Amino acid sequence: MKTSQRIESVDLLRGLTIAAMILVNNPGTWSFGYAPLLHAEWHGLTPTDLIFPFFLFIVGISIHISYKSKLGTAIVYKKILVRTLKLFALGFFLGWFLPYVPFFNDLETVRILGVLQRIAIVFCVSAILYLNVNWKTLLGIALSILIGYFILLGVVMLPDGSAPTFNRAPNNWAMFIDVNILGDHMWKDDYDPEGLLSSIPAIVSCIFGILIGRMLMSKSTNKMVYFMVISLVLLASGYVWSYWFPLNKAIWSSSFVLVTTGWATLILGVIYYMQDVKGLQFGSLFKYAGMNAITIYFLSGFFSKTLYLTKIGESSNIHSWLYDTLFVYDFLSGKMSSLLYALAVTSFYLVLGYVLYKRNIFIKV
């Protein structure tokens, strides 16, 4: 293994995850898209559904690396709180901001939660837990949440006496709570994929990352064996559980947590073996992006929204003009044109990550 203390595989996986986020969030048109680049309509799992839990998994690894030698002092808690507020504020700003007068959405209907807000909540809770309990207690908390979430969504009757369901319906606990607490401040009228209740099992995705990070940073010579065994156990248990609690990103089902963590552990293990054990150098552009992941993700969301909402004439905007002018041709299918646009956008932000790295600019949020 290389002598560098920085685990390059973590940066690479983080960068790959951010690139994948940008790719699936920036198609040329939402009317055309290849199935692997779309979320499952409700139950089910596509490659796109793996992206967000992968990032929360990496957040957990980063928590262990950043705080493994620190005590829970007032200064540490202050830094955690400040970072949490920054992440939440950036996410809220993306939902609030409009690139034209009056500049902002109506606060009475603006979406409160979102991707960055969920990262903020998950990071805050997971970091505080990490500083206050040992790994065995963390594991116990994680398993208790997964089991308790299954019981709540699948067994406990709703206040009106109706039986709970995992389907997209009013008597789904996750949606019931979001509708009654968030009201008009949701992504859709009936639910929010980054809602309140589903943020609780999302914390488990991060806790599992902490536990894998602990193993990753250990001096064990059997890490690859552990990676393979843990990933297979998680995948097998998650897929088996999905017969009773379907894989579902929108409600972040317990089986979804296990399966996505299993895939994340397996892929991280492979990258770790190639990069940090064997010293093979590849994917540098992704690694550079991983070193400024939140900044690049925020900028991609900010500029994407600006392109969509900045009008050209009465019926077009900058986004559609660029797409129609540069990527739409008679010899290309709609899906391919849409993908090429997404690849171009993703490449732009990978190059931006490279420029920031070369200029030694690392923006910590």
C-alpha cells in the first residue's frame, strides 16, 4: 500500500458519485432518457437510485476520517453545527433562487428540504452520534432504526385507523407526515423524496459509511476479505428483506439502505484494492472533482436552474437553445441527444474540478 495517508479511493468514489449526480440531473430533455439514467417510478432500483445513498455512505467515511482523533469538545460541535447550517442554507437557496426579478420564489410555497438539506441533516446527526458512542452502539442504533422504520411503515395504523402501505398513497406514513408537517413546502403535492421521516433511515446509510470507514482506516491485513464478506451479507439481506419491504428510494426503505450500502461497500473495496493497495492510477478527473464535491454539485444546480429559467424570446430558454442548437440532429435519437448534452455538462464540471485542484483551491462547506 502507498505511504500517503490520504485514501485516494474515497476521493475517487466521491468524485464518481458527484459526476453521476450531475449526469442524471442534467439531461438535454426530460422527455427522453435511457432507463438506467432514470429513477425507478416507485418500487425498484436503477443505477441512478444508487447515487445519493453512495454519497451519504461517503459522508460517513469522511466523518470517521475527520473526527476519529477528536473529542466532542465545544469547538468540534460548533464546527459540525456551522457546516450543517451552511449545507442546509445552500440547498434552501437553490430552491428559493430564481435568476430574474424578483429573484426568489414565494416563501409560502418554496421547498424546504432537498438533496443538500438531507446531507446536512444526516451529517449533523451522524457526526454527533459518532462522537458520543462506540461502534457497537452505532451498529445497534442503525439496526434499530431499520427495524423500527419497517414496523412503523408496515404495521402501525395511521391516526384515522387505516392500514399502512408502502405504496404511493395517503396512508403511507412517510407521505402522511410530510403532507401534514411540510404542507405546500414539498417537491410534489403528495410526497417529498427527501422528506422528514425518510431522512431517518438515510442516517443509517451514513452510519454504515462510518463503520466501513473505521475498517478502511484500520491496520488489518484482511480488509479485502472484510469488504467482500460485508458487501455480500448486506446485499443478500437487503434483497431478501425486499420481499416484505420493497426497495424504494422515495421512502428510503430499510431494504434499500442495505442493498445500496452493499453495492457501495463492494465498489469501494474494488477501487481501494486497485488504487490504494496496488497503486494503480486512474480516474484522476473524478478524484479532483471529489475534492470539491459539494462546491461542484452546488454550482451545477445553480447554473442549471439559471439556464432553464433565463428566457430567450417568448417560448425558449438558454438551456433549450443550447440543446436544440448543439445536440439535436436527425441522425441521433432523442435519448442519445439528451445523453450527449448530459455528458457535455458533466465534462465541464469535471474540468472545473481539475482547474480548482491545479490552483490549489479547496472550498470546504
